[in-house]
Amino acid sequence: MSEQQRTAIATVCLSGALEDKLEAAAKAGFDGVEIFQPDLVATPLSPGEVRLRCADLGLSIDLYQPFRDLDSTDPARFAATLRRADHTFGVMEELGVDTVLVCSSVAADAVAEPDRIAEQLSAVAERARARGLRLAYEALAWGTHVSTWDASWDVVRRADHPALGLCLDSFHILSRRSDPAPIADLPGEKIFFLQLADAPSLDMDVLEWSRHHRLFPGQGAFDLSGLLAAVHAAGYAGPLSLEVFNDVFRQSDPLRAAVDARRSLTALTDHSLPVPLTGHAFVEVAGDSSTADVLAALGFSRTGVHRTKPVERWEQAGARILVNRAGAEAAVLAVGVEAADPPAAARRAARLGVPALPRERGPREADLAAVRAPDGTAVFFCRTGARDDWSGDFVPTDEPAVAGIGVTGIDHVGLAQPFDHFDEAALFYRSVLGLTAEGAGEYAAPFGLVRTRALADEQGTVRLALTVSRLRRGTWAPGVSEPQYVALACDDVLAAARAARALGAPLLDIPDNYYADVDARLAPAHLAEYRELGVLYEETPDGSYLQVCTEVVGGRLFLALTQRIGTDAGYGWTDAPVRMAAHRRSRLVREAAGAR
């Protein structure tokens, strides 16, 4: 995005009254807004007062929308359209906006012939031109007769009116799987406005998809970069504007949503490369002596104690876990990633609207760059072994090293997300860390549907698995609410699990029914050992993924021994319902034993 290209957001994207939305857009750094007509109708401010309020906030009003069902085969209906248009133009003059969005008709009496649609649009455009206004014609993906961008361009081309141009909307284009490349050949002056939205890949009615599941750029599966390149090639120089209909966003704090929206545009248009990552430096967890006991039973050695904080360093080969004994519920507190240039990574985060995490630093402690993810997890940019190495903050314990069990490093970190911030988290990790989506889906867990999203760097050295419960109602709590975990990489998970069991690790018991099912579906060669050690086994055409989980440590944390065979990029989600049910059973057994 060039310094000259302006940004805007439709008020429909945000929660609250119009006044809340305008203030949030301004604070988030947008240059302008699209005023959604229902928002204007609901405010006590007159259009002129809205204009003044926007000016006070430093916002331009770039679009008024929507004007629906313009064309009609019924003369009386079209006459009513002209009266409605004159009223709309008067409102626009008071608002100080010169462009109105005209949607293709979805009515039963919509005109089918392109020449006649062009004729009716021209009639309204002429009335707009007389008042110094313009119509931006948009093809709704569910329009009765005009439902693709090229069909809308055909109508605009036939009309050939100076006050009539196109509004291109990425959702309507990409949801129909239309090819945006020919947009590059359009005359740029006829593209009056551009609206951007992302979306997940869903197989559903396009209207429902549009009304409830749009996302900010970078949160979904659309190729917005390709579309934007075509629009720019055509010569479009207007604002990049977001129009996102999303049930969660419209119930979220408007400023937080606006900041996330602005970040999405920065990430979309920032062509600088993310700072390369080379692995997990550490994972910090809240814990106590029981957490330390589990780590010891998994072959970790306590190698250091923090100079000023109640934090211990536990290591095994390339896996480093910090245990913070400050008293919080057991959970993942921070993730440290190895970055080629930590200060540059922090500067990139700042450009994306993510401020540095304030930290208290004692004498001789490393000045680490850190930011906070949407769920509160701290993310540290590290370069282990460099001059300002984080590991220097720890005083060696000089305790004898424990014989490892075969853990080689951290495979990935599983982070359960708050419902309202799942998509925000995906954008955060994709934009700030430069991770890409490895897969997304959902599974039916014992306590409701769970959404999943896997993210990784290009080399697969940093992996995150995000989950969120789709819906949570009622007051009864499942055995383990929103579990988080650290997955430990092993070259031989069977040998590692056997060694861990010998050391007393609390490995999770998996029911025999699971292994009977695995045998029927996959017939793996080592089924007897899998049953003996509680191994969960997934198989794809590209490989397999094996994991052995511990019981939950403290509130919602567990650890997993994992092995990848072949090129499979799985995360154990096929077997997650089995694991969740087993975790609940183990917790209930422990609670019952404690009550006796």
C-alpha cells in the first residue's frame, strides 16, 4: 500500500451505535468510512452532524450504502425508485459524500436484459450527475440476473455514463470463483470503489456465507493479493475499504475490531518479507511442583533458575520449557521463537499495530523484544546464542543432568483461543510471525464443536495449533476447559513413551474401543504397542502422526510426545475427541480419589 493510498472501513463491520463506530475507526487509523444506511437511520445525529463529527475525527465519508433493487420491470416500481434516489441524493449532499453503492437487484421483478438495466441505471445516474454525485454499481453474488463482476461491467459499459462506474467487492468476486485477472484490463477511471473482505472456504448458500462469515483480509482463504494486483493494474487509486459482515465482529469491542481490521490492510499491502524464523526458543508455562515432576518424568533436566523471577528452565536436547511458579493456573504463558533479527521482527509488529510488550528487566537481563497475542500469550523474538541471549537470564543449577527419553525439540504449541478472538489470532500469527495456514477444520468434541487452524513457517520449524469452542452454553463445566499443550518432537515415540512410563510419567489411558476402531480402519503394524502405551495414531496418504499425551497438569495444561512419519502435517485432531474424553475421565478419577 503506497503512502498515498487511503484506507476506509464500512460501519457495518463494527459493533455499537454509529458514534461508537466512527470513533473506533478514527482511533484505529483509518482515513475514511463507508456509512451504512441502517446505521445512519438509527442515530439521533442529522446527516450534517454526522459530516461534522467525521471531520472532527479526521475521517472522510467515502461511500454511502446500499441502494438496493434499482432496476425493475414494473414502471410503478421504477418510478418509486427515482423518488427514493432523489431522497438518497439529498442525504448524500448533507453527508458530504459523492458516491453511493448501488447493488444489483435481487427482486423477482429485476430486469433481465442488460441494455434495459443500463438504461435505468443511466436515468438514475443522470439525476446523480446533475447534483455532482456518482453511482458505483456492484454485482451481488446472489443477484437475480447480475451476479458476477463481468456482468456488472457489461451493464456499466453499455450505459456509458460518466456518473456510473463499478464497485468491485472481493467477496462477491471470489465467492463465485470468478477470475479477477481480466479486471486489470478495465479502464481504471470506471472503477469507482473497491471493497475488500476475506472468508473461510465453506460449502453453503452464498448469501448466508456473506452475511455471517466474512473476515478481514488474512483471516480466511481468499487470494486477495491477486485481486488487488489486478485492480491496481487497471489504475484504481481510490481507497482500500473493508466491508465485512461477521456475527462475532459485530458483538466485539469496536476499537479492538477496528485495530484488527486496520492491521489486516497493512499486512495485505506490506510487501516486505517477514523476519525468518528458525524454531521454538522456549515455551513458558505456569506451573508448580507437579509440573516440574512431570517434566522430570519426561526426561527434562532443571538447568537454570531466573535471576529475579520465580522461573525455572527445564531442557532436553532442543526442547526448552520455562516453568513460572508465580501462582497462576497451569497454562501456556509465552512462546519464544528463534528469529534471524529480533529487533526487525519487533519493528514489523509495530508497523502492524502491535505495540511492544512492557517488561520489567533486572540488571544483566536480556533486553528481549516481545509482543502480546490476542489471547494474552506473550511472544518473544529471540536469537539463542547471540550477544543478548535470553538464556543468560538464568543462573545454572549445576544439578546432575537427567538422562533424556528421546525428546529432540518442540514440535508445536497448542493454544485454545477465546471465542471472540479466534480469527484475530490467526491474522496476528500470520502477519506478525509470517506463518502460513497449514489447515483448518472442525471436529465434534465431547462438549461441542471445536474449530481448528494450524499455522507454520515455511520450513515447519515453528508450528502453532489454534482451537476454539464454536459455542458454549450453560453452567456445567467439562472435565478440562480449553486445554493447552506443548507437543514434544521425538524420533521414536514408542521408545520415548516406554522410558517416560518407567520414570513415572502420568501418561493418559486410552480405551480399548479406540484401538479396535484403529485396527479396523488402518491395521497399523504396531497396534499392540500403541494399545500398551496409549498411543494415538493418525494416518494420511502422505504419512502418519503419533502422539502420547500426559494427564492434565494443573488447570488445563498437558504435554504430548509426538512423532511425524513421512510428510504428514497432522496435529492429532482426528483423535482429539478421544483424547478430550480420556482427559475428563482421568480428572474425575483423581477428584474422586482426593475426596476419599
